[in-house]
Amino acid sequence: MTNKIIDTARDLLNKCNAYKLPVDLNMVTDHLNIKVIKDSFDDDVSGLLVIKNGKVAIGINRDHGDNRRRFTIAHEIGHYLLHHKKEEQEEVFVDRKWAYFRDKKSHKGIDKKEIEANNFAAELIMPAELLINYVKENDIDLFDDFAIYDLSQYLEVSEEALTIRLIKLGFIEPY
């Protein structure tokens, strides 16, 4: 993960006073003035980012679980902060929608922007420094499936997202 992604996520959390576990995404979306809307999508679409007339909205799939939707919101915020260029949007997409979709392809690691948005989302809702400190301070056994489940529930993330994060941080080995 690049320093730019880490710094962007950490700066955002600090600016909106949300740099604590579990991360309050409502504080983040409020700070950025992003409206979050639950809607029905095909199951393979988790969410989308829409920017129109200077207003920003994230649509999330109402049929997905709360923890998955949290990651989707964080992912779309990543696209907004890392990939949206206001001057280009105003020049090229004036009064038109501009959207990124989070779908099955997003997590496969084949699209640079999707990888960046996923890394941003992980840092936003599971900040490395806070996660490492929490695991150490609470002496969490990361080889205990129940402990992983409990930690994922505390962080309000899926077990899969937490496991991937712990692997990338070097806490556990991939299978």
C-alpha cells in the first residue's frame, strides 16, 4: 500500500475526528458531504459513486450485509478522493453522471484503481496503527477463529476483509 493511500485515509480520519476503532463512517461521509443511499442492485454490484453538479452520492446494495456495505462505502470514498479530479469532471462531465462501480471484478486485483480503492477502504475502516495496537493491547489470538470473528464484529467488517487486512499487515500467513 502506498504512503499516499495511507496518508489520505489517516488525514481524512483525523480531520473528521474519526481516528478511533470502530471507525464511524457517518462522521466521514458527513465531513465530505457525501449522501449514502441504499438501493437495489444486481447482486454482483455492491455500490457506486455518483458525482453530478458538484454533489456526491454513494449508492450501496441494500441486500448486502451491514459490514459489506461499510467496506463498499469506504471503497467508494477511496475512488472519490484518489481518482476523481474536479477540474476534469467539470470540463468533461458537466451536468452528467460520473460513476465507479464496485462489483465482483473489484476485489480480483486486476484493475489499479480498484486495488487502490480497496487498499484505501481497508486503511480507512481498519487503520493499521490502530488495529495493530488494539490486537496487541487486547492480546488477541489471531489463530483463533472465534477471536477473528469477535474482532470483525467489533470493527464492523467482514471476517474476509479482516483476514485479508491481517495478512497484508503480516500478522497471519495466507493459506
